[in-house]
Amino acid sequence: MAVQERYDTRPFGPDITAGTGVQLLVLEALRRVAGLGTVGWLTGGVFAVATWGVLTVALRRSWSPSFGMANRVTLARTILVGGVTALVADSFARPAPVAVLVVLAAVALVLDAVDGQVARRTGTVTPLGARFDMEVDAFLILVLCVFLVVPLGAWVLCIGLMRYVFVAASWFLPWLGGALPHSMARKTVAALQGVVLVLAGSGVLPPTAAATAVGGALALLVWSFGRDVGWLWRVRGLTAAAAAGPGRDSAGAGAPAMSRRAGPDR
């Protein structure tokens, strides 16, 4: 009962509900200013409702005392990603307003460097915040890949789907769910994906140059995932021992603290 009361009194509801309302306002603004069609509007609406539902469930299962400023920044990024999703969905029925799409995606990418800083400076770093941040990043990358399928080909989806394939594989190979050490190289490669995809989608590069840039980004991502998979394979015995319970010598305090499933620095 005490746990239930704690859940019920958390100030999560207003934040998520307000975010959903703002998302719908953004969709309406895109309809009036950028000519967003019915398909895009409905897709964005589904995205808003799905975000509300997933966040509500996740937050009620967490032990965070409040939603937190960092999560509010991530929620703002989510709203921008919802706008990008709506425009990309609409692009299959009519020409997309590329400038608007690029601006929304670019701002979302820039804010990716803000929410983590806010979390660290306010002492509100949580596994939930890290997961929230990572899921928004991953979905934005996937949506941008979908946008580039027509000009570049379906192979671009490999970038957006790689992380989801990794997570699915970890369901069958538990050692893939082990924690990974901090890596600046991993963070740099991940950030590069969004930058390259936005640049390719903006149309400022010739088709050949855009394909080359995206292909290079994909190669780096394959290298990054391959390196992490190799590391997890080498330490899989330690991961299994840690999962078996405390008190084992192999589950030392120096074990790395975050995995690709849980997110990077939040």
C-alpha cells in the first residue's frame, strides 16, 4: 500500500500529459505552416499516445522521486522527434518540407547533449533517464533512415535497425545484455550517425556524396557494435556470475555500469 501511495503521489502525470498536448500542438502547427497531411498527422498522433503510454508505465515502475529537469529536456526532444516522424510518414504521400524536417531533427540532436549535462549537474542521473534518452535517439535515427530509403535505398535501414537487432539478440543470448565500459569512441560514432543522416537528408550533398557519407557512417557503426560484441563475448563468464547473485569474486565492484540496452551517460 505504501508503494502504491508513493506511485500515486509522484508528479509525473502533469509532465507527460503536457508533453502529449504540446505534441498535438506541434502537429497542428506543422499542418498549418508546412502542409502536413492526414497521414502525417495521424502518425504523429499515434506517436504521441504511444509515448504517453510507455512513459506512464515506465515511470510508475521506477523509484525516481520526480520527473526531473533532464527528463523534461528529453521529453522536449521526443516532441521534436514526433514532428520528424509525422513529416517522414507524410513524405510517402507528398513532397516533404525538407527544411522544416531538417531543423526539427537538428535541434533534437543538439538537445541530446543537453539532457545528459542537466542530469549530471543536478545530480539526477537515473537508469530510467538513460533509457529514455537512448530510446529517443534510436527512434530518431530509425526515422531518418526511413526518410532516406527512397533516395539512397533500403540498405540505409541497417543503421536504424542495428540497435534493435542487438537488443532482440540479447533476449536469446543473455551475455549480450552485459554492461559495457564507458567509451568515447562509441559515443562519437553514435552521434555521427544522426549528423550524417540529417546532412544526407537535407539534400545539400550530391546523391553519390550522400551515399558515401552514409555508407561510411554505417561502416563505423558496424565496427562499434562489433567491438562491443567482442568485448561482451570475452567477459561473458563474469556477466553470468554477476547475474547469479552477489558475493561472487567475479562480480567485482569494478564491473562496467551501463549497457547498450540501458543507455549511455544518464
